[in-house]
Amino acid sequence: MIAGLDHVVVLLGDIKAGTIAYQTLFALAPAWQNTGDGAERVLFTLDNMTLELMSPSGDGATADRIRAVLAEQGEGLASICFRTADIAKMHRRLDRLALKPEPVAEVESRDAATGAILSWRRTRAATEATRGVRLFFLELAKERPLSVRTTAASVTAMDHVVISTSEPECAAALYGARLGLDMALDRSHPDWGRLMFFRCGDLIVEVVHRPGKDTDVDNRHDKLWGLSWRVANIDATRARLVSAGVDVSEVRTGRKPGTRVLTVHNGTCGIPTLLVEPAQRTAF
């Protein structure tokens, strides 16, 4: 039913600063820009999903809602949206699973630069039924244009989105049994806590339980916590970011065998961010 992760939304007070930050991080140009309905939006579309930056614009219910969320939670990850091929069937499933979906809405967006139009149909599960994480579901009429690389050593795709929970069994039931994502890993480690990996297209929804470490997570609410991005050559990407003034860690061995990773300390709008060079596949 769920074909993949369509996009994640980051709420910002200053979308111009956020756009510059992610242009630098990704070495990609925005693929879509739109203002309307109380919000300004900038989209970066990578090989397997889209990052949507959003800030309030003007007056109205949507602008007021965004400002209220920013005042309560600050800038950062706000929601995730799953892709489906049949939004009507997805809506029926969500309803049967007591996730209380909103009526399916028809949505249209016009790119400010080109005048091109995208349209889609979407619904949203009730946030109280999804443990506080805002989950949307979308059927897109046609693919978005990809972001254009601005220099070498760019980010190519998302590797995983991280959700922090204090109730791992409840989270596992939501993403696995109810939404139907394939659990690829369920492992506990004394330093990392409990890690659950759910396949979603060609990326991972990672649910993390870290007893005693996530003091801002309560028993009723999970939290969108961090993002991980793929790069083809992590040494080249690190050199590019350092030259641009971004604070990054040294490259180290990743938890997954064969991977190499680094942590990005700034320029991510406050979102914990990891870059991953995937393991090299051996040709036979």
C-alpha cells in the first residue's frame, strides 16, 4: 500500500536562510518554489524523495498554524508524507485501522520560477492516533523535477529518517503491523538503545528507543528526530563542506558493515544529520 517516503517537511522561521543552508549541504539547487495558502515552500528533490522547507506567509489559518507550531516546538522536522499509488484505498485502510484520516483533498502547486503545475491527492492521519508524529499520505499525479547539482560531491538521496520513541512496542505496531512497513532489523545495544529499521522504498524509517537519553520524549508521543543522507564519496563531500564553512566530524566507520559516516554539526536548521557513504557492492 505504501510505495515509499514521498517527502519530509521542515518548518522554518526564515526560509531564505534555510534554503541557503540546504543548498550548501546538498550541493543542489531547489527544484520547486511556491508561495500560497499561508505558506512559502522550497523543495529539494533527490533521487528517492523530497525535502520540503516551509515557513508562514501572510495571514490565514495555515500561516497561523505554522507560527503556532514554531512558537511551541521551534524550527525543525514537522511531518513526513508517504507515497501511495491509490489514495482512496489508502484512506480506507487508515480508516479501518482507526487512524482517523481526514477526507482526501485535491491539491495543486505552481512553481514560481517556471510556472509548471503539480497536482496530487492527499490525506492525513489523526496525530493523536500516530503517537504525535504528523503523518500524511499522498498520490502524486506525476513526478516532481529533480534538483540540479550545483557542484561535485553532492548529496544523492535520503538513507533514513529517525523517529525517537519511549514506547518501542507501540511504535513497532504502528509502522509495522498497521502501516505495513517491512521490519528489516530489531536490535538492542547497550550504547545505542533499541533500533528498529523499517524498509520504505529504498530508504529506512528508523525507530529508536534510548532509555534515559531522550528526556524530551514522553510515553504518549514519539518525535521526528533526525535525517541521514547518502553520498557517493564521503571524503570529497567532507572536503566540500569544510571549504564552505560547515562544521562536520571526521569520517568514521558506520554501524552498518562497509559504510562510512560523518556527523554534520551546523547548517541543518537544528536537525541532527548524518552523511553516509553506502557499502560498495562487489560485482560477481
